[in-house]
Amino acid sequence: MKYGTIIRPATADDAKAKFASLKEFGFESCQLIFNQPEFKLEDAAAIRGAAEAEGIEISAQFVGYRDNYCVWDNKYDYVNSGINSPIFGASRVDYVISAIPFVRELGVTDLILHAGHVPNDPFCDSYARILGAAYIIASRLKAQGMNLLFETGPESPISLLRLIRDIGTGNCYINLDTGNLIMYGFGNPVDAITTFGAYIRNTHFKDGLPPTDPDHIGREVAIGQGNVDFVKVVALLKQIGYDRFITIEREISGEQQRIDIIKSVEYIKRLWNE
């Protein structure tokens, strides 16, 4: 098991300080968010070298979108977010595919994606769009010996499992975001672990509160202050034999983020070692 967090360097040179900070805090891994107008192989090589110099394993690259039209809610994101957006989907697929050589140059096999709202109805147009788009991305990744990981959140767990099985390429997995499952209101991580099982390949250990407004998602909070039952989450992950990465996420910035992340990893380590 390797513990880490998420880093968002503004430039390849900025990554050096980020990795040094991770090492200082005793982390062994991280997920990388580095979404540039153009993915350059020389940037990937520099970031990889900086990570190796500090002994940090980049467990995955989280690829977002450059258009900034996602609003992360439970209303407009049904048409605005993800690769199944009827307005923005095609350009996002192109952008994600353009990241594949960069991720490969990092020495990383796993690309994580917020794919969009996955409908429960497998016969609706939105499901057809996300299935077709995800199949293209997964196929391109498979040709390079790489994997597509779906960030959990804006869907019921069983619908995301259906999507993975319908894609059928054999290289699609789950990035289990414990907080998102609560915050979007479509599931909870305890049940989701049973549903996803061996498809879980990476994690965002995060806490959150359920939504109370149907248009908006719930609020993210520090681990231990929300509705995620981390005692059961850890017990179930151990039960299914998960032993890869615990990636702590805290969606704030500054000194309080650092404090919360350090406290969280200490707490999760205690639970894991019990």
C-alpha cells in the first residue's frame, strides 16, 4: 500500500517542489493533474525525472478538460460535463486522447477521467454517447498497454459498473472517490465497494455531506467531518484484497489543506493497521 495525495503543478519546473514536499511529509505516491493547452513529451520527461529523484510514484494522471464549462452540479452538468455532453463531448475526447503519449512518457499506465453523468437507462441517448466516447478512449489506451479509470460520483455505482462491462475492452477500472459518492447523492462508498470489487484500482479518500438541494452537490469537508464511514470503507477494501494506492484529497488550498491531509493520512493508516 502506498499513501499519497494529488498534486497540480502549474509547470513542469514547478513539479520539483511539489515532489519534494510530498517526500517531506512521508508520502510515497501521488496522482498528477497537469492539464496544459498542449501536452509536451519534454514536460512529461521532466516531471518523471523529478518524481524519481524524490522517490515518489505517480500512480495516475487525472486528465480534465480545457474548456472550463463543467460547473460540477446536479443540474446543468447533465448536458455540460463529461465526454457525453452533446455540446462539448467531441472536443473533450480529442483532448483526452492527446494526453495519452504524455501519460505514457510519464511511465504511468493509468489515466483517470471524470467521464460525466452516467445514466441509469442503458437505452437512452446520453448513455449511448458516453459508451461510444469511452470506448474510443479505452481502445486507444489499450493499444498502448494503458488503462482508463473512471472517477466515481455523478452516477449510481451499478450504472458505472454496467458502462465498464459494456465497453468491454478489459482495461477499464474505478478510481473510488469516497466523498463524491456521498456528495452527488447517487450512492455511498460502503455499498459501492461491494458493487465495484476488483475494478477498484485507485482511490480518492475524501469526505463529504449529502446534497440537500437537487440542483447542487453536497459540500466537501475534511475526513472525519462528513458522512463517509471510513471504518467500513477500510474494512471492505481490505476484505477484497485492495493493496494499491490511498490518495488523500482535500478540495481547499493553503495551510489548512496541508494540515487536513496530514491528519487524514495518519487516521487512515491507523484504521488500515488495526
